[in-house]
Amino acid sequence: MTWLRRARRRAANRKRLFVAALAGVAGTAAAAQTNDLPPLDIPRVPVLWESVFTVRAEAGFKDNVTLAYQDAPSSAFVSGGVEALVTRLSLDGPQTTFFLDGDHREYLQGPVGREESASAQAQWKTPVGRRWEISLAGQVQYFDRVMDLSFTESIRTAVRVRGASFGPRPGLRLNVPGNCWVTLEVPVTRREVDEPVADQWETGVRLKLGRDYGHKSEINVSYEPRYLAYDAANQLAADGTALPNTHRALTQHETRLTWRHHWDAARRWRTSIRLGGRVNDDNGSGYFDYTKLFAGLELRYRTKRWEITAEVTLSRYLYSVQTVSATDLRHRDSMVAGGRLRCERSLGKGFKLVAEYEHEQVRSNDPFETYAVNTVSSGVNWEF
């Protein structure tokens, strides 16, 4: 999530300033003791609360608002959004972060009308001893937009999806010598969605091993087994027909390698690489069994006034049981390619001009699930 990465970056910047201030106070006290000067009346540095609020306004054009494979309707749009980040910073005690984000997009013509999303996240973490850290996070999301669910559902075309998800995410972190660390999280998610999608529970374990190195760079590898249980969705036979008196469940295993590297001390240039794969197995005929391979590359350049980000992504889904159709018995094979170019220009006093272009294309041996969509937008952000 781009908005969450930006929020965490702002929080990290403020934390570094807080750490520097405390280090300065500690250094003054140490110097006074070394030089046998009279004790200084150094005030106790209080816990620091920081807050950042952002308001967004944009206008743009999308050439395929329904993600249709043919006769795609297009529309201009206007959109607005808000972000709020509140952080409690402390060097030796609990730290708390609250984040809120909301977006509304209004299409000026066509069948979609509007799309909306909102999310709220809270996280509490505290050190335990010198190397351990425990945390507890919770997140709530609301969404109402056109989505492509053909990769995980039996619906081969995009549909409007409205619903919400929520759940806790307890975690544990161990810092080990050599700037290495290990984290363990146990997320639990409840999704309640309008038809044609069924409500579901998702549980899992997320294990991640990483290393921090020069200029705030990081490399990590993760493994995440997940289990999804649907409330009222049936298992499907190999030909796609529903099996009465059954309940669908999925087991997933996902691995991911992430490498984020800053190429200079000022962190003007940064590259991010993501590689991974997922294996999905259902508890029935294997109709939903697939293997997913994915890769992503992001290049970012940032100065005091400019921030330019270019990103490309590629995913491939290979199904072992599903066929293209009842008459085309080839196994289903889909590829998703995406690209994004975003430019931000700071105007001072918290104002930024923003321009963005996005492209997504799905290619498949099933023509009904292929589509391409291009979106261009520009606007202004105000941070205070």
C-alpha cells in the first residue's frame, strides 16, 4: 500500500529527529560529568506525540472503468481523500501509531458512478529487554469498487465488490547481531462482503527474516502459510459446477524476497525489488488450485522539491485443474502486467503538485478475462 509506506516514512523521519534530540541531551550530561562541572539541571525529555494530516484533490481519466474485455466504457473523474497519522514516540517505552486513510472517486459518466475506500490502523509496540519487541496491531478496511476476482473466485469477469475486513495482528520481533532481525506475526482477518462474493475468515502465520545495512537499506525474505474458510461458498467440481452440502476452504503458502536499496548517503536514489510465489490449494476437486509467480521493480528519485517513482509489476497464474471452458480443455493460464509513473513537486508550506499514470493489462488463454486499463490523474496534496 503506497499510502501506508509514505505514512511510515514520515513517522520514521520524525523518530530520527526525536532520537537526535535525546542523544544531544545525553551528550551534554556526559560532558558535564567528564569535566567535573556542577550537575546540570537537565529536564526530562517527555514522550513525544507527532501528528500529520494530508488532504488530497485530483482529477483524471480512466479508459476502462468496468475492466471489460470489450466495449470498455471510459470516463473522466474527480476524487478526494484524507490521511491522518498520529504517533507516540519513545526510546525506551511503548510506541503507538494511529493511521486513517479515505478516498472517494466520482466518475462523471458511465455505469460505475463512484468508488470508495477507507482504512484505519492502530499499532502498539514495546521493547522487552535489549533484543525483543512485542506488538499488537489492528486494522479495519472498507471498500466499494470494481474488482477483478477471477484469480480466486469462479467469476471470470470484473464485478462491483462492497464490503469490509477487520482483524488483529499480534507480533514478535527479535533483533540479532549484525543488524539482522526476525519477526513473527499471526494475523486474523474477517471479511464480510456483499454477493456474489462469500464472507470468509483468514488466519495465518507470517515469518520474516531480514537485515538492515547502509543508508537505511534492507533485504528480507518471508514465508506465510494461510488458511481461508468461506461461510457459505460450495466446493466446485473439476468442471466448475457447485457441489451441494460442501463448504469451500483454501490453503495458501507464499514466499517473498524484498530488497530495498538506497544508492547514496542522501537516499536520493532507491530501488526496490520483489520476487516471490504462491501455491493455492482448495479442499475439494482442486478447481481453485494454482501457482502464482510474481516480480516487481520500483525506482525512486527524491530531492527536496521532487519525488519521481517508476514501477513495473508482473504476475503469472498457472492452474492445474481449471480449464478455459467446457469446450476448450487447455489449463487456464493468465498473466498480469502493470506499470506506474508518479511525479510529485513540492510547492512549499505543505503543498505538492501530483501527476500519475497507471497501466494494467491481463492476458489469458480465456478471452473473457482479458482487459487493459489506463488511468491518468493530477492534483494537489496539502500536508499540515
